[in-house]
Amino acid sequence: MPLIETKNLFKIYDMGEEDQVHALDDVSISVESGEFVAIMGPSGSGKSTFMNTLGCLDRPTKGTYLLDGIDTGGLEGNDLAAIRNRKIGFVFQGFNLLRKTTALENVELPMLYAGVHQSERKKRAMAALDALGLADRSTHFSNQLSGGQQQRVAIARALVNNAPLILADEPTGNLDSRSSYEIMDLIVKLNKKEKITIVLVTHEPDIAQYSRRVIRFLDGKVVSDEKQNTRLNA
């Protein structure tokens, strides 16, 4: 059973006077557990809308989205939030860290929403930071961390609930080249050694080269879906 399966997804925006924009236009995609997929396409191609749909942050106008066999179209409110928290870790271009909380507290947040006890939250958050080489930065606030360190905190936060899927939206967009490659090396390691499924949106071909499969969008449609050799063999 695929981890992600979309069937005939449409996302239609009504612009008035019978003018409609098809942000997604009959998109059917299957992603198996353990895959590393890059989503590419120009601005306005539908890749961000597709990512938001996969993250249960937006609903399609028509079609079906199954996440780990669960039909997300039948979920509302707390149930939808719960599946996001259990099944998905998010990594964003802007890091999305809370500025007035420490690295440790940022990593604890998903567990707080999941009702994990305080002592267990701290233990698991510290273990995640330690695994990413940030144990000595646990009490630092986000403005005391470099861009690469902030993104590592964001990745630690995505991992603490043991979600099988990470959705990464331009995760290197705000980083310099060296930090970008370090973050991508880390994402590859999570995919290959931890068997976490990765779906990554990027407009950068050199970043897409880390993935094993590239899906390209144009005008809301999938125009290509190809396997490829990765730039890393680690």
C-alpha cells in the first residue's frame, strides 16, 4: 500500500465571471514508503498547492487523497490535526521557529500538541537535537542560531513524533551553499538510513538531484514523473 496516493485531484479557484483557475488539474500520484521525491515546476505550476494538499493544510475541490491508507477527505477538525501530527513532519523555507522559545522548546511543540508528558517531551527533544549535532544549542533562541542551525532545529521538530513522512518546502531556500549541502546530506541520511519518506519542493535542479524521483508540474498538471540517479551514494 502506498504511503501517499492521490486520485484525480482538482483544486479550482473561482475568479468570478465564469473564470476559473485550475491550480491542480486531474493529478494522480502514488508515493511508496521510503521514497525520496522532488517536486519541481515554475511559479504558479501547482507544486505548492499540491504540497499543501499532501500536508492536509488545504483540501482539493475534487478527488481523493489517501495518506497511509486513510482517506483524508473524510476527516475534520481535530481528526485532521491529529493525522497531520502523527503522520507528517514539516520543514519550511523560513524555518517557522518560535522566536521567543529555545531550540529545545521548539522541538517539543509537536509532542505538546500530541499530549506527550513533559519529561518525555524533553527527553525525546534532546535526543533529536543531539542526533542533529545541536545538543549544545538546546537553550539558544532562534536569533542566536545560524540559518543552517535553525533548519536543523526545524528538522528535529519534524522528527520527534516519528512521523513516516517529511514534507520539505524549499528547505534550502534561505541558506548559503555550504549550509544547503549540509542540510541535503542530512535529509538523504534520514531517507536512506531511517527509511523516512521525503517529498521535497524545490526550484533548484542541483537540490532536486539528491532525490531518486522528480515530478514536474506545469499549469496544475503533472507533465513528467521520472526516476533518476542521485548525486549522493551515502
